Amino acid sequence: MCGRYAATRSPEDLIEIFGVEKTELSEAAEGQEDGQAAGASPVPTETLVPDWNVAPTKEVPAILDRPVKGSDDPRPVRQLRMLTWGLVPSWATSPDGGARMINARAETVHEKPAYRRAFASRRCILPADGYYEWVTAPEERKLEEEGKRKRARKQPYFVTPADGSVFAMAGLYEFWRDPSLPGDHPRAWWVTCSVLTTEAETAPLGVGPAEGPRALADIHPRMPLMLTPDKWDAWLDPSKTDVGEVRELLGAPPEGLMRAYPVATAVSNVRNNGPGLVSELDGPEETTLF
């Protein structure tokens, strides 16, 4: 799964990497004449700050292709926006469930009512430096199940591309209209997103820690679906609506691209932030692991 990640690249970097044409909010949602959607914000340079501890319900940078509202040009324009992490389906009666819909399984996303419409035409990329995952040793889990330990100790790992490139997570975005507010209210529309996940690689890591897991599957059975650059244009293309064709883009990236290393347990607290969270430790803090 993906429940926490780091996103620290500047708007200038993201614009160059993804070929972004527009960084201001060009529209809020279909049917909205004026105003700005809640959960979708312009991306002025001074407000997109590095975040080393991105958690659900936070606003996150997203890359998407969409026509500019009010323009005579119908072509999709590549945009950099801020979306709220935690997808709220268009048919939801409230946004309360969004915090639980941070991930969508790549294997079934085309079938699930909450995701299938977005999967067909509202796909995005969520750029990250990497993601965090927590490992519980089998012995710790057994003690917890036997009631001998109230809470198993877990060691966080940071997973990131070994070459330092952007971790382009496949995502979906959706619009939700708050029926309790008038259409011109600034909080009338929400634009939210979810990260697609897939089975974790069982092949050896490109760069592994000195001790500990040798493959991503040793850390967790799921991982965010990383899109390689050759898939970016097709994934973002809103005219590509054939489910079968889109599903072909869900294949796992080549093996051996990732590195993983232990980081301080401070990342477990969402109030902590800063570059120290991704600093590599010499070994796991929780010495019972591995």
C-alpha cells in the first residue's frame, strides 16, 4: 500500500520533468462557473513547499492533462495542480470517507464503483521522491497476536528510485460537489485523488540495505504503481477511454530500479517533517527486525 510518502521537488523541477504547460488552476469542475474547488488549488511557486511526510487528506502536487475551461482550444493541456489525497467519489453523500480511499488496487480498479469512472478518463501522476513502508518482524507479529505485546514494533523504510529520478505514482482524480453549498461557494467543489498500488516486486532491490529486506516484497506485499516515462503521455491522455487499453499501462516497471533503506521512527508521527526523515540509518532502529 502507500500511506505516507515524500514530495519535495520544486514547481520548476516538476514543470521541466513532466512538460507542464499550466500551473494555475484552469477550472474547478464541470458545472462550476466561477470560484475554486476545495481540494484543488493553484500552484504558485511560493506555496508548493517540500513535504517529507505526506499523509492522507493533505494537498499533494499532481500532474494531469485536461482542457482549459473557457478556451476555444479543446485540446488537453498538461497542468500542475494541488489535489486532496483521499478520493471522494462523485456520488458520495459526504467527503468523510476520502481518508480511507487513498489507494486503489491496480488489479480491480476498473471494476470498483468508486474508481472506474476516474480510471476511464481522469488519470493523473502523483510525483514523489519515494514512499515509506513499515516492517513488522514475524516474531513481533506473533507476540501481538498472542496478546504478549500490545503493539508490535515496526521499522520504517524509505523506498525510492535508485538513480534519484522522480517516483511517478499512477493516480486517479475525481470531482465531488458539496450539495449543502451554493455553486459559487469556494468550497462547493472538491477535487481529490488516490494512488494505484500493485504487487510488490519479489526480485532483488537495485540497491538494498546492508541488513534487512532484500526485495520490496520483504517489506510489504503491495507497493505504489510507478509509471516509467514511456507511459506518462498515454496514462495522462483523457481521450484514451478504452478500459482494456488503459489496463495495459498497469504493468509493473522493470525490476531493480528501486532502493530501500531504514529511516528513523520519527516518520511514524505525522506531525514530524523535515529532510531528516529520509536520512538513511546504518541499521534498523528496532533491533528485533530481521
